[in-house]
Amino acid sequence: MSYLENMIFVEFCLILQSLNFTLVTMGRCEQCITRQLNSLKSLSNDELVRISNCKISRIVKKGEFIFEEGDTLKGIYCIREGICKLTKLSSNGKDQIIKLVVKGELLGQRSLINDESVNLSAVALNDMELCFIPRAEIMNDLHDNPEFSFDLLKQMAQGLKEADNLIVNMAQKSVRQRLAETLIYINNSFGIKSDGTLSVLLSREDFANIIGTATESTIRVLSQFKKEKLITTIGKQIKIINLEGLKRVE
């Protein structure tokens, strides 16, 4: 690396530190199995090498924002480890949780393609490892790799389908049904810990923001589920003891 290149790199790192980026080394994109879980699997080895040479890897601590609603992103994020929530601020000042995003998924691709600010906020639910890929690299691949473009469109279409289902659930299902389905989804998607509790720890407020109700209502329904012997709790942790019973909740 020349003296000029070294000075540019040092200045770049200082800028990232001022933005609360924690730089880490997470390996090469072409060798990473995480890409098999998203649209990056459609890129050629040469394209992955190019992306790997310009990506930025970072750690995001639990509770920190990856980006906030209204931000203008300069690229997309690939989740290497961890879980985050995507939220939308409603007119009454409450955050509606739209989706839980897990290892392997991409963040920010829709706003990147539309060339607009992000419509949602992303907040880490646990310590996360992320790789940031600059906009120019993704746009090059969208123009030059039809398979990658098509795969990314498929992923975005799936996101719209999930949004449609969310709207229907909010309009037609009871709070009990929505909460039961949320517990089942977390159990099936993220698994359980050695003690049988759900591996994803959400606050009662988070559950309320997922199902679109007041925190008090969520606490009341969870208490009902405990009395009905559908779940039990260990501190703030939730353990499902009758999965089939939860599926029959009305």
C-alpha cells in the first residue's frame, strides 16, 4: 500500500469511528456460507472477490440502531450473525415491529434500488455481525448479472407477501391469535435454548409492537396462556409447553 493509499485508509477509518462503526475482520465473501442464504449466492466468484475487497465489516451491539427511518443508505447490509427488528414509527409515536431479520438476510436493498431514504428503522436485538456493501458495487451487479437481479426481485416480492399477510392478520385476527402465532413463529424460526425457553428474548413491549396492541394487553394475554398451560415463564424468558394448543388459539 502506497503512502497516499495508507493515508486515505486511515482517514476512512477515522470517519467510520466517528459514525460508531466497530471494524472487524470477518473473512472473504467468496468463502462465506452466509451468502448462500440470500441473493449474493447468484454472484460469480470474481464478483464476490470484488465485493469482498470493498466491503466493511462491523459489530453492532444489542439495542443499537443499524439505521433509522429517514436515513439515506450508501449501500446494503448482509447479516452474518444476530437478529434485528425492523420498525415503523406510527402517528401516535409508537414503534410497530414489521419483521424480525436474521442471519443471512439483506437490509436496505429496497431503498437502494428506489434511490430513496429508508422507510423503516433497524435495531439490533442482540450483538450482531454485519457486512456493509457499497451502493456502486451492488448497482454494477444489478446491471451486469441478470440472475442476481432476478433473485433480488424474488426476495423483495417475498417481503411484500409477508407485508400483505401482516395487514390481514392485524385486521382479521384477535390479539390472542396474533400473539400465539408470534410465539409459534419465534419457536419455529429461531429455536429454543437448552432450558427450553425461546432463543430470542423480546420484551413485553416488543411483543406488543409486533402484534399491534398495548403492552398491558400483551401481558394480560400471556398470563391467560400461562393459566391455560400453553406456556410458562422463567423470569422474562418464555417457554412453550403446548405448541399444538397455541395453534388452536382463537
